Amino acid sequence: MKDTAKHQGLRNQLVSILEQKGITDKNVLEAIKKVPRHLFLNSSFEDYAYQDKAFPIGAGQTISQPYTVAFQSQLLEVQKEHKVLEIGTGSGYQTAVLCAMGAKVYTIERQIELFKKTSVLLPKLGIRPKYFASGDGYKGLELHAPYDSIIVTAGAPIIPKPLMAQLKIGGRLVIPLGEEVQTMTMLIRKNETQFEKHEFGEFRFVPLLEDKN
């Protein structure tokens, strides 16, 4: 579990690439600079960890490419101590980035295999989300609602109603919407009943699965 000066150098290069691609939020860039992405990947991918690419992490899931992580994180406009609900913990990399940004992260993973792996890894790296459990992301996490922001890290055919209900007024929900290809979509909650919708181009994600257990 080593993080060397070489890895730090590669992270600095990655941050330059993300800036060239239009990521401007200093909080996001600093978090990407800090989080050792290579430790979230299978060791066979370690040499490629700081390329702007997605990689398989088991259970048919992937670690999103750094640009996607940065783009979604930037849309959230995370402030220190913000309560952020993450649907789809996956490898834990996005969780770590949000924690490094100063958020209080509540995160849910449906795949038991990934949940077990990531719940061992995060404490080892000193990353402590406020709440981490295995469950159905479509239902959100009512226990700790409302949230300043909600991030969904898998493609969904619809915006789950419970997630909209668990968002604070003024809060942001960022979700990739669509079947084969997804449109990055952001909802801003204006009041009890109204949401403002924004769309940000096409991305590819693994599908958000409902809990069949």
C-alpha cells in the first residue's frame, strides 16, 4: 500500500490534463491531487492508474475515469461539511475524492462483493465516510436525509423519486440518465415541488441495478 513521489508526480500530470479538459474547481483538483487512485485498482492496472481512463474493478463494475469523477464532483459544488449521498460506492475512489473535498459522505453499494472489498480498503487508507452500507441505491438513504447533494455513479433509466425527496432545497442531484449512453443530468431543488434541470452531454456508465436480493 505505497504512495510514492512518482505516484504524486503522475497525479500532478493528471490534474494538468483535467484542467485542460475544463475542470476549474480548485477543491476538486486538490482532492484528485491527494487521493492515490492506484490503490483503488487491481495491481495489474497500477501502471495505468493516472491515465484518464476507466478500468474494471470486479463484479462487472468499473472505476470511472478521473475526468468523469472530477466533472461530477465539480457539478456538486461541494463545500466543507456538506452532507453528500453517494449512490454506488464501487471501488471507493469517488468516495475518497468527496471526503478529501471536506464532505460528510454517506455512501451505498449494492454489490456485496465490492462492498466487502471497499469496506476493508477505505479504513486502511484513512478514509472515513460518515456512513457506508450495502443497499438499494434506488431507495436512497432516508435515515440521514436531507442531503446538500446526491451523486449517482451508475447509469439510471429514470431519476429515482426517493432521491429527489431526500435532497435539500437548494441542493443538487447529479445523475447519468439513459440506457446505453447516458446524459449527465443535474437537478437543483427549488422548493418542495419544483426542480430545475440541466444537461451536460454524453457519458458511459455501468447500469444502476435495483436490489434483487
